[in-house]
Amino acid sequence: MFLREVFDKPVIEAGDKEVSFALGRLNPATTGHGLLVEALKQGPGDAILFLTDRIAKPPSDPLQPQEKLDWAKKSFPDINIELAKNIMFAAVELYRRGYTDVTFFEGEDKLGKLLEKYNGVESTHGMFKFNSINFQRLSRNPDADDATGMSASKLRQYVIDDDFASFEEGVTKSAKPYAKKMFDKLKGILGNNESLDENIVSVGSMALKIAKFLYDNKWLITFSVAAWKGISWIADAIETVKEYLDLPIVRGIVKYGLPAIGVAMALYGGKKLYDQLIAADGDKEKMKDVIKNFEPDEKHLRDLEDEFKAELKAV
């Protein structure tokens, strides 16, 4: 990881108060987040790490706000860590505490723009008016085997794979004494596909694999959302699935945090779609072609509709 200032920091007058801060989900905190913490501690002024206080929504957000806060404090005991609704509320709180100049650390140029846009503007979140807002850009290598490649999504996947050894390697030294307890907690929440959605019908079990695949390849969902109107099978999938939104199979796939199009694709595609996406072997252009040219298996569609109707009667 390296840091680069986006623009030169102005001179801070005597009596002004500085703070370096960041905002993240950290669900759960990892050694990768430890690099962010070290960067914050080296930044100007005080250092504060804010965690979003969104409620748990497995699998992407398995821990409740207080649970992930407690874990983060075990992981990074030497920095101030707090909860905040979002970046705007964090900024308002910092301003309330008397900070006049802030440095925001982020990986992508997204939230920082909001700080600049609303600086000095009264809005529903309140108001903040800093003398200066500076930025430090952080970068990471998701493919790396060391801390620069570690992420919360990898830790969650280790839990799903029942791989405690890899999970333990991804937590900080100070958190290792509590690693097994956290691993077991997450396993109870995430489990595996079968335990997570034990009431889902047999045909739909393949949809769970596709849902996980799409969740791990979110760019493919973005592509499909942009292109679906020109892809007849996705339009058909949406029309079919929207009649069965309350069924356990659909609710189970929603747990993956997919948009409606992703849920419909996962259900409608079946084993045929899954096999073709896997056969693309990570080649994005080939995967796009699979989505554009996919022809659903008629037998799968009949079986899926039969099980939809059977479940509807049982509900």
C-alpha cells in the first residue's frame, strides 16, 4: 500500500485543530485494515476510524454494528474507533468536537467529493465547515498474499469454506486470542449454502451457487443491469421471478445482497448458466458473451416453475 496526497495541504494556523479519519464497513476487521490504521496514525493531528453502523445483512454484512466495533477495537487497540451513520454524520461530529482541518483517507475518490460539496452547507445531516479538507489516497492489491491483499470478504469466505487456519492468518496479532470465537460466531451466521438456506428447494440450490458467483463478480451484475433490456432471457427471468418474491428460495438468494436482476438471473439460469460462467475461467469478455448469448434450459425452467408453485401452496 502507498499514500499519495491529492493536493497540497494548506498551512494550519496556531490554535486550529487537525484530525485524520477514515470510514469503512470492516465487517470484520482484518490485517488489511491494519494498514489503513497505521496510515491514519501517521496522518496529521488526531486519528479516528469510523465504522458504518448499518445493521447486519448477511452475507456481506454479517456482524451487527456493536459486534464489529468490539472486534475492531480488539484488532486495533491503539486507535480511536467509533460508529457513524455515514461520512456526513462523521464530519458533523468532528466539526462539533472543534476540528477545523481534516484529512480523509479513502481507497477510491467517492466520499471525499461529498465532504467538499457539503462543506459549509446546512442539510439534513447537520452542518460542518472546515477550514481545509485534505485527502490521502490508499491503494491495495486484492491478489496479494500478504496484508495488502487481505479483506473482509476473504475472511468471510474462509468462514464459509470452514478454513480457520487461513482466517486466523487474516486477523491482527492483538485479535488472534479471540479469532476462534469470532470464527465460530461468523460460521453460525454464514454457515454454508445448505445451512444458510435449508428450506430452499432442490432446483433452487444451484441458484445459490450462481448467486454467490455473481456476488463475487459484481462487475458482471453491473454489466447485466446496463444491458438487460437488450437481453431477452433476463427480461423473461424478471417477469417469471417477480411473481414469487415471498418464497424461501427467493428470500435466500436476496441474502447475497444482489439486485433484483441478479436474483432473477441466478434462479432462471440454473446449472447451465453456472457451468458456462465457470467455463469462461475468469475471462471477462467471455463471461459477458455468456450473459448476452445464454439460452435457458427448458427442462430447468419447467422444474423451477413446478417447484415455485409447490412452494407457493405450502406457504
